[in-house]
Amino acid sequence: MRNKLSVLALLVAVLALLAVTFAVPKNQKPEVVGSVYARVMEARTLRCAYQVWPPFLAKDPNSGQLSGVYYDLLQKIGEGLSLKIDWVEEVGSANYFEGFRTGRYDAGCSAITPSPERALVSDFSIPIGYAPFYLYAREGDHRFDDNYQKANADDVTIMTSDGTFADSIANEVFPKAKTVSLPNLTNGADMLEGVAAGKADVTIMDVTLASDFAKNNPGKIRRVVGPPVRFPSLSIALPPGEEKLRRMIDITLVHLMDTGFLDKILSAHGLDDERVLRPALPYQRPNSRETTEGGQP
């Protein structure tokens, strides 16, 4: 009797093992629940959110066609990884990362600066460059020249925009000053126009956008004499916890830096070293973008 029970138990165990072995077809890919990387590789598509901030990313108001540094960069990343880049949603600084939580997009594909607060809701690629931010005032206003701390006073008003890096800088560097914050999806030109119109004393802006505004609106604003307030890095935003996705993007960016493609993109859009500082390559001398033959210093 015991022998019969032993044989029966063995038979049941063998049948259970066979059922598990053949339940899933051999060519079926395992499902990774919640993995953005797995979804991207399965669909061969990277869904991008984006924020308009020329010349890093521009949008034609009539056709809706995107252009700029990040557009060219992401198309090249897609080409290298055999991924389609799908520009699915325009966002502002205040809601830039919401889609990571809801799964609406896989990356923030426009100029974005990491910060401790943003690290709570997003991961970031390695920097593609560093953009100097200066203080800007109305034309003829020299109160803050060579003395930024004069702007850190309760009788000074700083123009910012919800969720922008300028908003973070204002709170950190000029905590005593009042702020006037424009709503989400406001562009930098509106902040500069607010200063020119007397709605605020100063604003904090990257040199590229401010220089273009001054060129198109002569006599309205001026750069306050002094060094950059900050040199924020420019990255690609990625969902938190997606290590494989981040590594894939980082490796591709390193390749584009090594081959000189990234520098060509920035230069093609008028961004020289004064407007966007390039990351130093490991085989270059400090303060030099050239090496001797063979890469030896």
C-alpha cells in the first residue's frame, strides 16, 4: 500500500513539473510589471514629454513642428538605439514629472536641471552641458551691479515662473526678496518682459534666452554686472528607479560626446561655450578642448 502511495505521489509531482514547464511558450517574453525600460524595448518607442524653451526646444505655432537642440539630440539617440521618438505631451515646469507617476511618458526630453527636490520624483541623465544663469534688470537700472546681495532685500521683487529653476534660485540665493511667479507653461521671454514693464526689479535667466530677447527688444533689459548666479546642468529627465533605461541613455550620450556630435548640435543652434559650457571629456586637459596626437597630454 505504501509503495502504491509513493508511486502516486511521484506521478503527481512529475505531472505538476511538466505543467509548469510547458505552460508558457518558449518564445514568449517574460512580463516585467511596472518596468518602463521593458515597455520601451518591447514597443521600440520612447515617449517624450517636452517643454518649449528655445533654442533648446522650439515649436512652430502654425505646424506644431518641434526643433532645437533636444529635438536633434533625441532623434540621434533614437537612431543609435533603433527607437522611435514619440513627442507625446507638452508640459510646464510645475507638472514636468507628473507623467512618470501615471505612465503617460517615458522621459522628459527638453532642458531640465536636477535638484534635490526634483530627485524625489525623477532621475536624470548625465549632463549635456551647463548653462550660466545671470541676473537681469531693466535698462538703466544699475542698483545691483557687482553687488547681487542688494537684490536680497524685502523691497526688491524678483520675477519667476512656477516650478522653474529660476524660482529655486530666487528662494535659495535671495530669500528676503519678494517674488512674482508667473503661471505654469509661461516661457522665459514673459519673465523678461515683466521686468521690462516694471512688474519686477530683476529676474534670473539663462544667457541664451536673455540675449535673444535683448536682441529682439533693444533698450528694454540689461544683464546686471557680475558673475553667473548659478551654472545649472542640463539633462534628460527619466522615471525614478529605471536604472536600465538611465544607463542606456547615459551610454548613448557619452558616445555622442566622444564623437563630437553633441558639440556640433549645440554649435549649430548658436550655443557657443559662453552660452553652454561643455562637459569636460576624460581624455582632455583641464580648460582645454584639444588633445595632442594620440590623445596624450
